[in-house]
Amino acid sequence: MKKILWCLLLAPFFCAAQSYSFKPLNENTKTSLRGLSVVNNEVFWVSGSAGSIGKSVDGGRTWQWIKPKGYEKLDFRDIEAFDDKQAIVVNAGSPAYILKTIDGGETWTEHYKNIDSAIFLDGLGFWDKNKGIIFGDPINDKMQLLKTVDAGKTWIDISANLKFPMAKGEAGFAASGTTIKTLSGGKVWISTGGMVSNIYFSGDYGQSWNTFKCPIWQGQETTGPFSMDFYNPKIGVVVGGNYVQDKINTNNVLLTKDGGKTWQKPITPVSGYRSGVTYINAKVLVATGTSGTDISIDGGQNWKHISDKSFNAVQKAKKGDAILLAGEKGSIYQLSLN
């Protein structure tokens, strides 16, 4: 009776939704996972601290754990996989490396190295198997931008293409590698936070850029947008907050209908700090963070808390319907919506 009354009076749109179930695929591995690339319903890649990279080719039933030789101490914050053989990883901190495998992780080749003490790469995105982009924290007020057109074999510094200097205390967050989003035709969005939050947009593969204000919680080193996704060139979402106050949900989710130029608050926000967000379809979104996971079934206007378990990242399969979440101690879970 209570459930029926709640459905009728408080949240009828949620009662039409699916049920939710979380299935553990891996736990108790000595790594904090932040990079996640779900190729399809069978092939999953993850990356994290202690030089760890995980791969499953059977839908998460078994996992192969890899530590590229010579890079065992790196914190791999983002990974982009194309199939069960090819993947590219990037680490946070200095020195910065970009590694690639073409044999399923058996061997890794170094394709970029930067020993500048100020270098800190935050995330990568690919438009296709050949064209990709990586961004990093500013050096001398200039956002660091790297671009490849040969599937990650070489990386060109295109930082000079972004004419806007970043503000003092403005930087990127590498909490899940998802403060960068690419869509076909050369479109890319990058979100920054800290003392100032902005959205940087290019529609021509990083050749020219526009900047838009992001009115999310900001003003401290620990605040800002920590993840972003776009369903299409107009419709998008950004989540974040303050990672040291992860249960506070003050102004930590925003929606856009004009490609990031302007942002609006939803009716019902997520339940706390969130470092990962993804569109499942035009109406269904999932957001996650260290204080739990939320779901929306009306395009992000209203969110429902469905789990208290801590995660760093969430992603839907590029081809398929698998939804994975990853976090501390090697935890990898699959979320099913029935």
C-alpha cells in the first residue's frame, strides 16, 4: 500500500520505470579504477592505479589483469578501447605517458612522453579509430591539447589552437576520464572546474574553440564538473560537486539543450557528488560517485537514488546495452535495467 501511495502522489514517472539490479563482476583487486571503456556486451576494458589494466572478453565472467612493464607505478585515469586487441591508455601526473596495445594487452608501446613537472593529462576521446584528442591541466595558463590522426601512433600538440587563457585555479578533473566528450564530425566538449568552471567546445577537430560558462558548484579546488555526456550535439548533462563533501547535492548536476552554451538545473537533483554520468538513451541517464548511484528516466529532470555503493565511473557499451560501473579496490559491477 505504501508503495502504491508513493507512486500515485510522489513519483509516478519512476513507478513506470524498470527495476534495477547490480551484479558484481570483479572485486578486491588492488587498484582504484577510474578508466572505463565498454566496447560491446562482451569486451570490457578498465584502467586504474598501480599500473593496472583489466580486460574481459566474455562479458565480465573472467578478467585478465595487466601491468605494462616499466609503467607499474602509473595511475591510468583513462582508457579508450576499440576491440579486444586495440586500446590506448593515458596516466595522470608527471611524467605523462600515452601507451597503446594492438595485441590485447600482451605488449604496450609508448607513443608519447612528457617530463614537464607541470604536465597532468585528464582525459581522452576519439572520433573514430584514427582521430583522437587528449586534454590536460594548463601550463602557463594554456590548456594542454594533444591530437592524433593515425590511431595514436603520434600525438601533435595543438594547445595553441585554444586562444583563451585559463583562469587562475581553473583545471580539469581526471576522476573518470569523462570531462571530455567527442561526437562525430569533429565535435568535442571539455569541462573544467576548480576556482572557475567552463565548457570549451570545438566543432572542427580542435582547430577552433568557443568557451561557455558552466554555472555548476565552483570556487574551490575540489569543486566543479567531474563528468559530462552528450546525447547529441544539442542535448547534454554535466555532474560534479565537491569530492570532499560527497553527500552534498547543492548545484551538482546541470542540463543543456543548446550544445553547452547555457545550462539549467533539473527539478530533482542527484543525491551527492558524482564523477560519472552516461546517457543510456534519450530519456534514461545514470550518474555515479563515491556516495552512490542515481538514475533518471525523464532526460535528467528528476533523479532517483538507487545505490549507496561507491564508484568512480559509469559507461554504456558503444555497441550493445551493457552498463558498467567501476571504482575502488577493483570493483566492477554491471547495472541491469529491467
